Amino acid sequence: MNDFIQALNIKASNVGASTGLNWIKTSGETLNSHSPVDGKLIASVITCDRKSYDLAVEKAGEAFVEWRSWPAPKRGEVVRQIGEKLREHKENLGRLVSYEMGKSLQEGLGEVQEMIDICDFAVGLSRQLYGKTMNSERSSHRMYEQWHPLGLVGIISAFNFPVAVWSWNAMIAWVCGDTCIWKPSEKTPLCAIACQNLIADIFRKNNVPEGVSVIVIGGREVGEWLSSDERIPLISATGSTRMGKAVGAVVASRLGKSLLELGGNNAIIVSDKANLDMAIIAAVFGAVGTAGQRCTSTRRLIIHESVYDEFKKRLVKAYGQLKIGNPLDEKNHVGPLIDKDATQLYLDSISKCKEQGGKFIVEGGILEGDGFESGCYVRPCIAEVNSQIPIVQHETFAPILYIQKYDNLPQAINIQNGVPQGLSSSIMTTDMRESEMFLSYAGSDCGIANINIGTSGAEIGGAFGGEKETGGGRESGSDSWKAYMRRQTNTINWSEGLPLAQGIKFNL
């Protein structure tokens, strides 16, 4: 077994559900975690059955009653210590993320750094859960609002960011006074187990009630249990648009709240006034980073016709220099896709693109031979397309980049906005007017709009999420903490009478 796995105390045992301090025995099915890096079995776990799920949720409900009474700065102190624990184990956890998910080691370490950063953000937030005061229309009255802990928060995360997105939700929810129930992706369960093991040490030291951090491991059925569970007022779900629509409908049917961060079909507009050296870096990293498996991955390039041929030539040259292989080797730029199902979707998308008229200027394909035994390594590829062909309207979680021309900025913006998704967007330009148009009401319709950086690489200080089929949810920074709390308006009458609102008279 790899040293970093041993260091994180991952063992093959009945670990379908955890209440933060203890693991619950379960009679679920066996879930095997194979690394896409080499195809080897890392470990097997037993999934959560309904009985262990209910026990875990019940424990989270009991913990909430005590946890919400802790002063927010005291909860923040626990999160601060979690950040220090993550710093201590950054190398080991980053390597596990890279090995179990397949992203490059630099990106695996970067993901753990995001966890550390959100801990720091949440610690500061624990002293800034502010409400507002308002002027009452009635004399001798005071009116204000305050925020209370919401309750249990269900977190459904995806394989591509197996730890960071959970932390965006959990660290904020914890300082807000909520307890969390995490269903990690069934494709990366060991990353979740490692996080739970690290957190358990901090919770024991601080006498945190059992149930503040719960994980329930399993497939689609566990996500369905969470979504339909009336004990859980908020479900935060990250994944495909199809999954999000199903979750959102079920949660809405019980009048619960959902926070959805779903698919992206992100574009970079490359202006004729762009710094092309910068634009190449943004485009290539955005398209091939994490093997195209980020929700913010660059799927489309919209290039001004006057620089199109030159930029296309640079792209082809840059793709020819990419090193594909074991992501734990820092010399490699691109690792594997998550599994063989993903490689098949990649091949299917290439076939559809060709059938619909796309012309590949860098061909794709599956890599074979020494170092590629897992069958999950593919070639990043580039196709020239018309934006109206069906395949361009869909998100393909693979390193397939679609490029096309434009001749004026309003046209480019219309092309960029002309997809169902609305997560991340970017324009590369040195023209202030173009920048301002892109950021105006007539510009990008995405939740994230960048100038002279790519579509991926969001910082935790800003609220993360998008519009349209991306779901409308916001996680991480800014005032996204409000999603994890309930708002209450309070009016205090300190007069000796009872004046009614709107000047109503009611004499008895």
C-alpha cells in the first residue's frame, strides 16, 4: 500500500457511514475504488444501507441541538484547527486525490490548499455573521434581522473535486452552526474517508458532539434518500445538470432548499486585441487541466477572425508539447479520465462531432502501452465547429476543445451565451471597452466572468456558481453563508402603547 494511504489511516472495513467520531456497521454492498492512474484496486468499502443511513442522520439531528448553541467564534476555532490539520497532511491528502481521481499532483495539492483557504475564510466569517437594523415606521419600535443556524445540511459532491467542494460547504455550514451529512462520489470514497479521519482527531480534542460531521457512502440511492429526507432542510448538490434537475425537483416537492452547482460549457473569447501569449496559456490549461473534467474547464474558444489562423497554429503546437501520463509525476501535464465509462463518452462525443460536421485539427484517441494500462488515458483534441451543431451545446467531461471564428464582439458574446449552461466565461483583450461590454448587462450571462484569465481556477473569496442549467447556487465566499442559515426579522416595541403598522386603527 502507498505510504500516503497508510498515513491517512484508510482501511478496508465496514465504513458505509460515519458520525464523525465512530463508524457505523452496515450490511451494504461492496464498493471497490480502482485508481485510474494504473487500474489497481486501492481499497474496498461497504456502502451505507438504509438502517445505517437513518442512524447517521438521527445522530446529526441530535448533534445540531448542541452544536447550534456553541458561540460562532468557538465553532470557528474548531475549523481553524481543521485548517492546521490539513496543512500538516497536505502532501498525503493531495497525493490521494491525485491517485484516486487522476488529476495531476499539482492540482491535487492545489485542491487541498483550497480546503485550507476556505478554513481560513470560515474562521473570519465566524465573527461576521451580521444582520441588519432597519427603521420602523412606528415610533418607539426597533426592527432588525438576525440569522440562525438552519439545521442539517446534505452535501452531494462529485468525483472531479473529491474534497474541495465538500469543504466549501462544510466549513461555512459548521461556523453557521449546522451539522453536515456528506455523500461523496462513489468513484472517490477514499478521499472522503481520509477527510473524516483527519477531522475526527480535531473533534475529539475539542469535545465536538458526535454527528456534526457525517458521511454516508453509496451510489444513487443514497443521494435519493438525502434529497427526499424531510429532516434535512438544505441539500447542496454538485454534479451534472441531469442529476441536479432530479435533486431539485425532489427537494422542492417537500419545500426544502437546494443549492445546485451543475454543468458548465465554458468559453473564452480571444479578441484581436488580446495578448496571444497569455491567451494560449489560459486556453490550454483551461481545456486540458484535470483532463477536461472540471465544471469550469474550457470547452469552447471563440476567436476573432483576424487572429484565428495564427492562434490555431499556436494551439496545435502547444498540444503537440503536452505530456500525458501518471499524474503523480510532476513532469506530466495531463492524467487519466476517471474511468472507462468516461473514455467511452469521450469517444462517443468525438464521433458525434465528426458526424455533425466538426473538423478535427488535433485528433483524439485512447493511449495504450506501458504506463497506460488502466485504459483511461486519452489524447486532448481540438475540433473546428459551427456553434449550432448539437454536440457543442452539451458538456462533455473530457479534453475536447471546440473552436470557431467571430467578426464582432456582440456576435462573440451571443455565441458564448448561446448554450444552456452558464457557469464560467472569459475574454482575453487589452481593450477597456471590450472588457466593460463583456461585464455589462449585455455581456456574459454566466455566474463567473473573467478578464484576461481563463475559465478555471476560481478563488474561494468569491461566490462560486452559475446561471441557467448550472443551477443558480452559490458556494464558498462572499455572502454565500446565507444559504446555510435562516433569516428572522424582529420588531421590539418599547413604548407603552400598541401602534399598528400602516397607521391602522383598531379600537376596543
